[in-house]
Amino acid sequence: MQTKPIHIPSIVAASSGNLIEWFDFYIYGFAAVYFAHNFSNATSPLLAQIEVFGVFAAGFLMLPVGSVIFGRIADRDSRKKAMIVSILCMAFGSFAIALLPDKSSIGDTAIILLLLARLIQGIAVGGEFGIVAAYLSEIAPSGKRSFYSSFQYATIIGGQLLAVASISFLFLFLSQSQMQDFGWRILFLAGGVLALGSLIFRGFMRDDSHKVLEAYSDRGSLSALFKSWKGLALVVGTTAGCTIGFYTITVYPKIFMINNGIDAFVANNIMLGALCVLCVAIPLVGYISDKIGFKTSLSIYLGFCIVGIYPLFLLLGSTKDYLVLFGIASFMCFMLSFYTAVAGISKTTLFPPHIRALGAGLGAMISVGIFGGSVNYVALQFKSHGIEQGFFVYFGVFAFISLVCVALIPKKRELD
């Protein structure tokens, strides 16, 4: 859809804004253990985490709403316009959380306001996925679409990496009690400032999507999307197991290690290193996937999820050796790259241009909203009932369903 040759500043602009939005969104997940007591009235630290991660999950439930709002803007008007509006929305949500009074000031209203701010963040980031996925897959040349599209998830992981690194950085200057008292607010404030700053980069984006979209009178409409219901169903089904694995590998290990006696600072740095491995692996696997096909790449990942995740978490809970813990987390992240490298192109390729951002975004965000945001919450619920291994049965079932959906993806696709 876009003019060739590829405009490198456009790739940087789309990817950098994506990084900042996901940093703002993920900082909640990584920092929740430090501010849970400020909003929850639970006497048990585990129950307080469950309450605050419940708000984390609620933010994910708004992802499909955001994908519809911003996906329609992207398909009706232009990719660039939708990206700019979504990042303004994210900045507002981040500033709101940074400035929220806690339960000591306003009682139970604190967690309600936290929920509302989180819902705004969910709407913003829900729209971001489909827009960026469509944009990067359209400007990439044939035969290199997995590689170029892989930068979307490389920057999503970069957002997680920046979130983990920012916590480690603050711990150089703040104690654990200071982080719990006010340090976490600095993280959200920085996220809001960075979101506004990314608008400068997006101003340099080249986008001629509106020229192609004008040919479709029903562009960005739900009626047009539902004509491609099979593609939408495949995206939902494929993403379900993949996204449970994504959050099980990138977010839950830190909580798992802390709850098994590993120092919070050490667990944070272990995940920092593992996410570095993932960030580097994604473009490499994207390049490989252009040779082997994204269906093969997805099958490798889901097969690993079915047979490999549970044994590795058993090992993760049985050792205190930091190098072993890092090795386990890094290996899981490397295997995850077989999904993240092709997550965008495997969805956008199923839809024509006038519903591409809407279809890819809504299909993905339905599953991410239902299954991704609830990973920590579901895992901690299983743990609180003394059946932590039940979570991995739950995960394995959905990974198998996704593997079946991958096999059903047609050979002839819209971007081929």
C-alpha cells in the first residue's frame, strides 16, 4: 500500500511510538508488586496482588474496544492519524495513574480511579496493535514481510525491557520502601512524558494509505469485517494460546521467582537479561520465518508451549542458582520469538486493506484481552488454592487449540 522504497524514518516512527505505548502499558504489570498495598485493603500480600492484577486484567478487557475505535480510524482515514490519536490517549492514562491519590487519602475510591485510568490505557494500546501491524506489513517488500513486521514485536518487547530496566535503574537510588511509597509514580510519570515525546517521531511518518482506502466505500466498517469472518475467527483462535504463552514467559516468571523466595531485585534483573535475548532474537527469527513460512514458525512455538513450559517452570521453582534461573528464562524467551517475529504478519495477511487494521487488531485483542491480561490473575488464583500446576493444564489446552487454528490458515492470503 505504501510507496517504495521503504522510508526508514517511517519504520522508526511507527516502532518507537509502539515501544512507548507498550512501556506505559506494561509498567503496571512489573510495578504492581510495589504499589498493590497503596490501593488494596487486603491483609495478605498475595491477595493484594490478586486485586491489583485484577485491575491489570480489566485493562486488557478494553483492548478489543480500542482495536475497534482506532482500527476504524486507521482503515477509514489513515494509519498515521490513528497512531497519533492513540498515543495521546495513552499519555493521558499514564499521567492519571502517576497522580492518583491512594487509599489512605480517598479510601476505596482509589482503586476505582486506578481501574478507570487502566481502562483508558487499555483502549489506547488496543488500537495500537492493529494499526502498526497493518502499516509495517504494507510498507515491507514481498519476501521480507516477516522480517520487517517483526520490528513491531521487537519494540513491544523493547517496551517491556524498558519497563524492567527503569525499575532496576530506580533501585540504584531508592530503597524497597521508597519504591513502594513513591517510586512507582515516577515510572508512570516518565511514561506519560515519553508518550508525548513520541509524537515528534510520528510527525515524520510517510503514509499514503488514504489513497488506497478511498477506493472502498465500506472501509473500516464492521459489516465489511464480518464478510471476512473466517479470517477473524482464525486470528482469535491462533492468538489465544499464543498470548497466554507470551505473558506466561515474559511477565509471570518474575512473580513466580519472587513468590518462591528469590529477591525482587534479582528477579527483576534476570527478566531484564531474558528480555534482551528475546529482543535480539525476534528480527533474526523474522528473517528465518521469511524462508520457512510463518505457519511453521508458529507451530514450533506452540509445540514448545505444549510440551516444554511446565517442566521448565518446575525447574524454575526448584533452584536458587541465578545463572540457572537466567538460562531458563532466556531459553523460554528465545522460543517465544518464533511467535513474536510473525505475530503481526500472520494476522494482517488474512484481511484486505480496507479492514486490515480493524480485523488484525480486533481478532488479536479479543484473545489478548480475555486470555493475556488474566495470566497473572489466573496463575495466582491456582496458587492460592494450592493447585498451581493446574494453570499449566489450562495453558496447554489453549496452546493445542491455537495449533489447530494455525493448521487451518489458508495457503492463499491477501498479502501474498
